[in-house]
Amino acid sequence: MDNSTPHATAAHVPDAALTAGDNDYHKGLSSRQMQMIAIGGAIGTGLFMGAGGRLEAAGPGIVISYAVCGFFAFLILRALGELVMHRPSTGSFVSYAREFYGEKAAFATGWLYWLNWVMTAIVDITAVALYMGFFGKYVGWISSVPQWLWALAALAVVAFLVVGCYFVIFGTPLDGHEVGFSLLADNGGLLPNGLLPVLVLMQGVVFSYASIELIGTAAGETANPEKVMPKAINTVIIRIAVFYVGSLVLLSLLLPYSAYSAGESPFVTFFGSIGVQGMDVVMNLVVLTAALSSLNAGLYSTGRIMRSMSLNGSAPKFAGRMNKAGVPYGGIVITAVVAVLGVVLNAVVPAKAFEIVLNFAAIGIIASWAMIVLCQMALVKSAKRGEQDRPSFRMPFAPVSGWVTLGFLALVLVMMAFDNPVGTWTIASLAIIIPLIIGGWYLCRGRINEIAEARLRNEQPAIQG
């Protein structure tokens, strides 16, 4: 049999390997909880911190990047939704990579995704450090912030969208503070620095949408994924698109792009500029909470992905440990320990730490998203061969949308190489990352094959019968 085809490769993977550990989790997640898991990870550091530096570098035209990336995030999420409808799994797309492309693909995908979340954890740690640095200016009077402002903090991005829209329409409290579309015209237009920065910085925008794929991991912990998943997926992508694109449009209409900076949340910059005492402090606390939320979402995901990998031999045995409450603490501990390197990075290169780890995280998420699309395409091919039914909840415009999405992800990698020096060195690091993954495969191959053969022997009577 030709092992080059997805189906032929998948035939060597026992069914037990595809569902390993899934029944150990509690099946209690509701649609709303799944949405919050995905949103809690995505509406985090990428928007609250990263958007400031991108606005400064590319100008209002960065909105184009957010809109384009949001469209492809929608396609990727729908592709993942189709896979989940095919077979829910806490191993998510790593499990689907194993099913359609075999253990090698699952090994590489899993570790690249782990790289993404370790880097994201360091991004969040870095962001927290930057956010805490903000309070040095205000420590003496934080206690004077009115109680109603703390209540308003709970509304987070929604509050900003409401306030921002009001100011665009009716003006800000400050005399002479120009807002609206005239602000764009007076500050170089939509592309004050040209189109290239909009394209080059797209890898950072891709990172902003990272964690939407968490909804696939969470699907393995819901009792009725067929009912819950379609609604959750469509709701998540609509909310994220509104929050991201809407926020960036408003930020561009409220202050000149040059007012924002890479070292401060653009939301904090705006509220600090209008003279509403205490509001910039409140927003900084909001974005601090968002960074911690994103960190928590990453630990949630890596714990489950690494447990799935461990049970199939691709990760250390410790990563497979789970407590009585259904928490896969082994993978979480490993990720948290490695993330401590973020503290070291902030000590050595504090000015570049955020962008360095953001680029590495982008490599991991691009590889993971590409595998989601590839698995969806393999599922469609398998359905066309009559080997299984294709779910009714599908990636729209497939297979054309799949090929276009893969092309877009490849373009982002190319653009990253032009983001000198950080992006260029990040792409160059693939010369180290790829051999490490290959070496890791050969180190784990014996245990992977041993587990697979044991499962195949256990399934053999059922196959013969």
C-alpha cells in the first residue's frame, strides 16, 4: 500500500490512538464556556499590547491586515469545526494530523503548537511586566479611583467600543482634540508609511488571532459537540472580528497613529490622552487581566495537547499525568517551567523581548493552522472516496478556500523574513527548529511504535471478526 496518501498512512494508526485519553475528561463544558475559552485566549496580548506598536509602524492601514487575517481565521475555524464534527477530540488537530497523515505529522504539529504556546506564555509574561511598569507613575493615588470605574473595567473592550464611538461622533472632552476621518487625512492618510509595513507586520496580526483553535480542544470536553460547536464557532469569530477590527478602526480615528507606541497598550494611550483621571489606570488593569487570561488559556490548551501526545509516545510520560479533577497537570507544569525563560529574556533584552517571542509564536501558530487546513482537505478527499461521511457543518468554498488559505499562510512566512532583524532571524531559526523536531522524532520513535503496536494487537480480534 502506498504510504504517501493520507488514507494509507492513517490505516497504520490504531483507532485507540485517535481517542487516547478523551474519555478521562469531564464532559461538562457548555457552548458559552467554550466561547469564553477561545475568546479569553484571543482577546489578549495580541490586541491589548501588540496593536500599539503596529499602529505606530504601519499607521491606520494596519486595519487592512486585521481584516484580512480575520477572514482567514474564519476559514480556519470553519475547517476545524468540520473536523470536530467528524470526530471531537481533546487532542484537536494533533489528533487529526495523526488520523490523516500519521504519527510523524502529529509529532511535528504537536511540538510546533507547544512552541507557539510556550512563546505566547513568554509574550504574556513580558506584557505583564510592561503593564506593571505603567503603574510606577500612579502608585500614590490608585486608591482614589472611583468605584464606578472599577465596575466599568469589567466591560473591557465593549466599554472602549461604546466610548470610542461616542467620541468619534460627538468629540472628546478636550478642546482642540480632533477626531474622525479628518484625523487620518491630516496625518498621512491610510498608509502614511506605505503598504510594505502593513504586509510585513502581518505575522504579528496572525498572532493576535491565535487561540481561536482552542475551541477544537475544548470540544472533547462537551457532552453534545454536534449541537454546541457550530453555534460556538460562528459566535466566536463574529465577536473577535468586531472586537479587533472595530477597535483598530476606532483607535485610528481617535488619535494620530504616531501617538501610539510598542511599549504601551493603545487603549491606555487613548484614555490617558483625554484627561479622564484614573481611566488609563483602569484600562491598564483590564489589559493586565487579559494577558493573564491569555496565559491561562494557553496552559489549558497545552496541558491537553501534550497529554494526548504523551499517551501516544510523542511527549514525556510526565505530560500524561492527570489529577482527580480532570486537569492534565503534567503538560501544564512542563509548559510553565519552560515559560520561566521569559523572565530571563526580559532581563537580557527587555526592549526586544516582546517582538522576539511574538515571532516565534507566529511560526508555531502558522504551522498549526496549516495542519488544520490540510486535515480538512484530507477529510474531504476521504469522503469523496466513500470511506466516511462528510459533516454538514463545513469549511465554505472548499477546496479552493483551503488552497488560498495555505497560500496566505505561506505569504505571511515570507513577509516575516522581511521584518529585519527580528523576523529575519526568526525564519533563519527554522534551520535549528526543524532538525530538532526530526531528532526528537527519532528519539521518540521506538516508544511511539511500541504503543501503536500494542494497541493494534488489542484491536486485532475485532478487526478479524
